[in-house]
Amino acid sequence: MILLKLNVPLRSLILVCEEMINWETDVCFVTVPKNLERVKHAMEGWTFDFIAQIEGLPNKIAALPFNNPNATGTYSINIILQEPFKMMVFKKELKALKLKVTIFGKKVLSY
């Protein structure tokens, strides 16, 4: 029963991890203009903390009482998403660019 309940969240988690790996790959290999290189560098590694938490997940799952037919109760495994460690550098670099983003003539972002 526990395995069935874990199946859906674990599949979702696998998809999230795949997207995070795709993100890191895209950030690593994208070519940007010279004035955006520092912004790109600040975005590298944003997913590392989350992925590190996921690496410990098999041990947490293995600790669940799969073989105990009398196990009852609720078991929680928490994964905490925090602001990427280089977010402050990223924001600083955006401000330094005096970036203005417009969509269809309407300003939607300004640093």
C-alpha cells in the first residue's frame, strides 16, 4: 500500500528533477552577449541545493516500514525549496544592466 501511495509523487519528483537538469544544461551551454555573461554565471547552479536534497531521498524512503504489515500512521518526507544561493548576485547584475522588459509595448519588468 505504501508503494502505491509513493508512486505518483515520486513520478512527479522525477519529472521535476529532469527539468532541473535540463535547466542547468541550458544555462551551461547557452551563448549570451558579453554584457549578460555575469547574469548567466549567476544563474549557474541554481538547482544544486534541491538536487542535493533529492540525493538523500532513497535513504529516507528506505527507512519507511515497507515490511511491517502492522505499520500505521502518516510518514512525511520534506523537501525544502529555498532561494538559489546566487540569487542576490543575479539581482545585482540585473540592476547593473538597467534592464527593461516590455511585452507588446507594456513595461512588465524594470531593474
